[in-house]
Amino acid sequence: MSTPATNVLVFSHRPEVREAIITAIGRRPAPDLGRVHYTEADNVADVLTDLDAGRVDLAILDGEAQPTGGMGVCRQVKDELADCPPIVVTVRRKDDRWLATWSQAEAVLVHPLDPLTAAETVAEVLRAGRPAIPA
């Protein structure tokens, strides 16, 4: 039995940041999870459209994105969407992790991204967001 693909939205105004996130996590962050299908967004309007349409299982938002950072976007969608998917925020400094708490993100990744940590973090967030399997 194959596991359905997980739709992950990656947001940053910088293509090299989006590429670094996708490369660090890979196409399958854990053996028990399905493959990941990435959608890239370089502006907030696309992020909001995809989240509002329910096409996203997980969003990874660049906290340093310009002109609107991922932490602000995270806080906004957590407040506005009744069924908001889990969100991971990336930051440049470990000291900025507290801001991700304010943003209500489920997890934080710090650049430069370590592939093992990034994949494990995403896998944990995806597992936590799965509906329970009835016994």
C-alpha cells in the first residue's frame, strides 16, 4: 500500500532559500511518510491562496522573507484559518526562535539547515498532524 504524497508549500522571496529548504528535507523525510510534493511561493498572495484553498499539508515559511516575513504570515494564518495546516518557520539566528513561538509555528529550523535535523523536524510535525488511525 502506498502512502499518498504530502503537499508542502515552501515560501521565500529568495529562490536559493527555497532550494536550500527543499534540498535539506528531501523527497521523503522519513521512511514511514509518503513522498513530498513541493510547491514554491515567492510572495504572500500565493501563500494565502494555497493555504486558503486547502492544498497544503505543511507550510515552511522563511522568517527572513521580504517584504513580509514568514513569522508574520504564520501568525496571520493561524489567527484567520479555522483549519490551518502545520507550519515550520526558518530563521537565521538561534536567538530568533522565540519569535517563532509568538508566530504559533509548530516548529523552527535554523539556517544553515542541517539535513538530518530538517528532515526529522518535518517528519515529526507531519506525524503530529495526522489523524489518529482507529483501533
